[in-house]
Amino acid sequence: MVIVVTPFAGALSDRAGRRFTLLLFGTLSVALPSAMFAFMADGSALRAVTGAVVPAMVAGSISAVGTAATAVFGGLAPYLAQTLTDGTGWAPAPGALVAAVAVAVLSVLWWMPETAPGRAKSPRVEASGTQHH
């Protein structure tokens, strides 16, 4: 699914801007993971597949647009998620970890400059002293 969503996330980023796209998928990374991990733990094959595929699509979309964030947070996440699950016995713990990281990343993405063609903003002050965006 990561491979499937990559070109679509890239196309969205090209049209709507990198900042918008990362904020969108970052918000989904806060809202969805705990529910998806709970789905996976439910025991039903359909819920397990859904619980795995939906976060993969969101993560793949983020990776397609913001590879640096993936490199920073992706390496130790599986180990930390397993430690949290083992320590708490709570199946959605990995989802809570993903959501916590997403909250931290969203605060950075909010201040990121827009890159969409025609929407990139850089304030400038003209000779008249007025500021244009």
C-alpha cells in the first residue's frame, strides 16, 4: 500500500503544497493509529488487514512527501512500540506512540513554508512601506 499511495501523495503535494499535504497526513496520524491497532488486536481477519493497511497508507503518504521525518522517527519506533505493548499489555499502545510523534511533528509542520506553485508566500516590503504576501 505504501508503494500504491506514494505517487498520489506526491501529486497532492505538487498541487496543494508540501505543507498542506504533510499537515493533512500528520493529522490523520494523530487521529487514526490507536483505533487501527485496536482493530488489529480484535481477532477478525478483516479488521486486522484494515488496521494494518490504513496506517500504512497514511505512513506511505507522509514518507512520499517528508522523508526526513520518516528517517528520524522510523528507526527506533518498532522497538519502542513492542516495549510499550509488552510493558502495558495494551494492544493500541503502538498507535498511541504514532499519535504522540505526530503531535510533535505537526507543531513543526505548522510553521513550515508552503511550496505549492503560486501559493508560496514570502513577505516583502516595498518602497511604500506596505507589506505584501
